[in-house]
Amino acid sequence: MNAVPANGEAALTPGERSELIRLRAENALLRTEKDILLKAATGFAIDAGALSPGALGKPEPR
């Protein structure tokens, strides 16, 4: 059984902790890939004339 820390939340098992670390790393990688793809798609759209360079707004918040 997991010990309950002072903050009242159950402690993670070693398996849960390793999965959390893996998922955080995967999430960071996916965010980076999404940003790269967004920049590439924007560049292609500008080059194709489908999007004007001045029409770019702020990136979506995270």
C-alpha cells in the first residue's frame, strides 16, 4: 500500500513514476514536433500564396 505524503496525495509506485517520466518526455517531443510542423506548414502556405505573411496571429497558448 502507498504511503500518503503530508500533502494528502498518494505516492507514486516506481512503475507509475517511470511511466510519468516517459509520458512527460513524450509530451515534450510531441510539442516540439507540432511547433516544427506548424512553422513548416505556415512557410509552405506563404510560399504558395494561400497565406499572407502579415496575416499570422499569435501562436495558440499551451
